[in-house]
Amino acid sequence: TLKDANQQEIAKQMLTTNEFGSVAGEFVLPRNVLSGYFQLVCEDQAVGFRVEEYKRPTFEVTFDKIDQTYVFGEEITLKGKAESFSGIKIQHAGVNYRIIRQQPWWRSWIGSSEYFDGGTVVTDENGVFKIKFTPRKSDVDPILPAVYTFSVEAVVTDINGESQTGNHDVVVGDVSMILNIEMPEKWEKDEAPPIVFSAKNLSGNEIPAEGTYRVFALSENDSVSQHVLEGDFVTGEQMELRTKLCKLPSGKYRILLSSRDDKGNEVDTEKEVVLFSYFDKKPPIKTNEWLVAKNTIFGEGKNAEIILGVSAKNVPVLYEIWQGNDLCKRKWVTLSEENRIFTIPYESRFKDRVSVLFTYVKNEKFYSHRVNLQTEKERKELVVKLAVFRDKVCPGSHEEWRLTVTDAVGNPAKAEVLASMYDFSLDKIYPTANWELKMFDWSGAIGRVPVIYRDISFNNEIVAQYFPFEETKIVPFVFDTFNWFGFSLFSGRGFMTRGLSADNEVLASVHEADNKTKSLGEQRKLPVLTDIHQPRRNFNETAFFFPQLRTNDKGETQLAFTVPESNTRWRFRVLTHDKKLNVGQTEAFVVSQKELMVTPNMPRFFRQGDKTTLSTKISNLSDFDITGDVKIEFFDPVTNEVINNIAVQQGMQTFSLEKGASTAVSWTFDVPADRDVLGVRVIAESELFSDSEQHAVAVLPNRMLVTESMRLDVRANETKEFTMDRLANHFSATTRPYRLTLEFASNPAWYAIQALPVMSNPESDNAVSW
């Protein structure tokens, strides 16, 4: 079921799973639909995608990773880079940056932000720029050692006028190191799980450190009762400390680490842990809810074990095992100052997962614990290899790739393959979630089982259904454009969502990719682009989406497709699985580029009568210096006839480029007032290479809708004549009548009722509607 931004059903389909348990279908979004967050619902699962107007970026701004640490008063140099998705270095571009200082947060108080510094730099021949600043503390001295985050925002403007933003955070503090103790809060002495001491700089990178550790035994009120251990440490796994902790009696302890950073500042950290043994007869600390899930994965010959302990006497506990909404076992047990080990053997009726519940009341306090168990199933990862694959392609070229899928030992796998490739620039607008097949998910609907104990009644909760809440952008929908005799009306800019906007008329349709998939050996041949002077006009954002490819006896499957004509970077992803739900996946990036490329910064629309300047960038990625001509051409998207009556300043211009260099040219022209759509074609030609790109751009009217209203009071059997003076006496050569509307009401009181929202029926269950 497809639901719109208002959770209203748009379309519905009934599908049947194939032998691999998958289904595939398609929807067409309505033209007039409110943009926003849409959902695709299947049974009790849902994924979301966004419907929104947007313009794809052509380049990105990144920063180099910082490995070293900094202190206040020391100059910091950040190195950034601007590069197009097709591999063009953004040369000689202006970079406007600003730096925001974020004060440290403490408990529930969030530190305020303030402007710290800013300026302008320029990218070099490699698209690289450097930002230098010296961090300083705030004038207000904090109580604790100061740690500030300096957020750097850099806006790079390319020579063709396009701007993109990059962000990077730099953390600076009085201390340059953070210590961490990695060990379970409930540490079992019999198994002695690993204990790791680690150190990181303020940028989050691990660094070596050494220091001393001390271990204190804690009393019931968490105060220190005894100093039990001490020693030296070097970051890494602490084998010696593990051995020493195993010899201590069960109880609560505090581990304290002390070290110094590279500036000589003292750095401390601590962690409280509870040491216990599987054979303890009582809880290691005074509590009525000591719970340890010893083993939560069970199967044939392998039991699950749960330890429940209380410090009070005579505690009746309701012990239950649930399979979904079905009660498998219910039993009352009594615990009295003891630990009880509950052993749950595997039963075939348990299927994939069960829930174990413990419910009890003691000293007017209600306790409820749930432990989720899952059955042990052997799953082996599938291996996906790209047997025939190219990471650099030409726009519009025909490609045939081959994948091989094998099991963990290298044997060919009989599997189903989901493969897609989309424009990676979309991830800069809204990141795409990684593909995954979730075996189990314990979040979801809650079944409630009534329980009565003495005079207290309540409901205990169990998991009843599987319902994932993760928001994942789906790729099957290609944000393509309305095709008008082969010309894209909006240059393939499609839709995503930015929230609930006004109800607009949607000019572009969204439809499923028209690349049909077949099994190996049955892929149809697609046309190959042979005319190098043919303008690029297919800017589809999805190159292909093949949901149900099958491997042959050799574990191979083939992908045949035509690359869209955008110069960009593509994200290629593969997810495969067999009938036993063994899963494998891989991904790669593909760049589509030409030796000579034009990149016009095309607007989303023109307005009639405006004087417009259109800029384009010309890039030379060949190994030669080239000289050529570039021109702009206007045409009718319906008839494809060239329009010659639009005056353009310097319609034909000459360029000269060294290898790896780029330049910009621009044209100024008047937008015609007699067209609704204008075709624009930019053509660059040299002796060796050529490139051209064309778009059909909507032309909006340069006029304003003026509405005049008049109240007309007419009694029964009465004839009157009314004149709207402001319309009748307003003469203008550009005025065009649009619409005349007459509203009639036999009783004027209805207008008063319509003006009172509280008198109408509520449309939604919220405070505003009521």
C-alpha cells in the first residue's frame, strides 16, 4: 500500500512471493499530490521515501581528516577540497567560510553557540583550499576543563555560479585525550570477558597511552570501602587485570584510570562494575532485580539460561514463556534471598523467537523483566564478486556487467540478486540507508496479558509482532521527468520532500525505471550512442533497478543497461540472498565522464520578459591542451526547430584549455514572452572532442493574478445591475481576463457559519480541529 504525506492511501497492489520469498512491483505517483514523506506499507512493515522539488548538485566539498590534537592559542590549518562528481577539480573558486564556537554541554544544559571567525579563500589548481584560524576560549571561564567544538562551514562557488557547502568540526580543549574503559557492567568471573583500556584524541582517533589503574570495593551506598588493586597499564587488552579481578569476591567495584596527555595534563576516567559468578547463591549486590541473560541463543541440544536473583525473602514470581501472542508456559515460583537459574530447552514450536517474562511485586514495587530468545540457525554469508565491471564509463554508453555469487567455500550459489545504480549526488541531499535483511526485530506491537496479584492489577508487556521503525529511503522509484517528445521538461530534477508544502500542481511524473530485467542470456540489447555530436538529454537519476535477477548454474548473472547521460558519480549496489536467507552484498562507485565536458548551471525555470545570464563551465579531462568553440542555441522542444529571434550577446565564443583545466563562459539574453517552455542547448567543439547538453526549461508568466470581489444583494423577484468599477475602468495592454465566479446562497447566514471552524466537523483527532 502506497500512502501519501497525509497517510492517505494512494494505491494498493496484491503481490505473490516467488520461490525466493520476494515480491516486486511499481507505482505511479499522482501528478497533483502534496509533497512530503510517503510510505510504502507491506503487512506490518513500512519504508519511507521523500517527494520534494530539488536540484541535484554537480560537485561536493570535503575536508581532510585531522589526526593531530590542538590546544588553545595554536594555529589550526584545515584542508578542504572541491571536486565534481565526474572528477573535475573545482579550480579558482571562491570559498566563503565561517566558524561557530560551540560551548561545552553539562548534564541537561546545552552550551550556546557564537560566531567566532570567518573569511574568504580561493581553491587552487587541484580544487584544494586551506582555512587557518587560532582557537580561543570563551571569556567566561568554565568550572570544568574547557572543551569547545569549532564548526567550520565552507561555501564554494564554482565559476559557473553553482554553490555547495561543506562542514567540518574541530574539537579543542584544555586536555587533548579521553580515556575509556571497555568492559561489561556485569562482569562474570567464570568467563572473564575481555577488558580493554583505550585512549582517543578529541577528534575521535585512537592514540596510545599509558598510566595507572586503581580498583576500589564499594559498599551498599556506593561509597568506597576498600582499595583492593592497583597497577600500571598500556592501552589495549588488560590480561593481567582480568586475572586479578577473577580472584576478587563478587560485589560492586569502581575502576579508576589516570594518565597524562601529550601536553602533560592529567586525564582521569572511572567505571563502576559488578563482579559475579555463575555459581553465586545470592545476588552480588543488594537488589530485588538481579537479572543475567546467560545465553539467549538456543537450539537442538543447546539450552538458554537466565539468572534471576532477589535479596528479599519470599518473593512470588510469575514465570512465563511466550511465542508471539501464544502462551507456551506459565508458572509461579518463589525466590527467597537467592539466585535461581532458569534453563529453557529448545522446542520445535518455538519457531524463530520467544519471549521470557518475569513479573512480581515486592514492598509495593512492581518488577517486570523480559528476555528475548532466538533460535540458533546456521547462516553463511554469500560472496559477491564483480567479474566484469568498469568504474569509468562514458555517458550514454551501453554496458554489460557480470556478477558471480558463491557461498562461503567458493561454490556457485543459486541466488536472487537485487542490483541498482543511482546518481550519488542524491546522497548529498538526503543520505540513502544501506540495504540489509533483518532476521529478527524485537521492537513492535505489544501484547498485554492481565495479571492480578493481591489487590494490585496491572498489564505486563510482551512483543507480539515485528514492525521496524527505521526510516529508509527506497530507490525503486526513478525521479525521472515528464518526457516531451524526447526532451526532459525539468532536466531530470524529479522530486523529494522537505516537509508539508502548499498543494502545488506537479509538472513532472515519477515512474519506475523502464529498464526491464531478464535472466542471464535473455537481456535485450539496448541502443548504443554512436553520434558524438548528439546532445546529452537523458538525465535520469537511476541508471537501473533490477529487483529479481537470478544466477545460473555457474553462480553468474548479467546486467545490461545504458548509462544515463549525466556527467556524475554513480553508486552501484548489489544485495543477494538464497532460499535459506544466506545474504551477501557489495557496492562500488562508477564515474561517467568525457574528455571534454560542458556543465551549464541551468535554472529550474525562466520568467517571461526577464533578462537572463546563463553560465556554463567547460572542462578538459583529456591529456592534451585543446582549443575550440562553444555556443548556446535555443529551440522549440515540441518541433525541435531552432529559434533564431532571441538576441544573444556573443552567441559563439572561443575557449582554450590546458589539460585538467576548466573555464567558464556566459551569455545574456531576453526570455521570450510568447513561450511556455524554452529549449536550451549548449555545444562545445574542438578538433578532437565535443560535448553538448540540452534542457527544456519551463517559462513562467511575468504577471500577477488580481482578484476583485463584490457583494451582490438581490431580493426575490428583483432585478439589479452591478458594475465592478476597478475592473471595468482599468485599461492595460497586458491585462487578460482569467475567470469570473458567481457564488449564490439563499440565506446569507451560511457565510457566517462557514467562517466558524469550530462549527464544522473535525477532520483530524487533534486540538486544532476540535
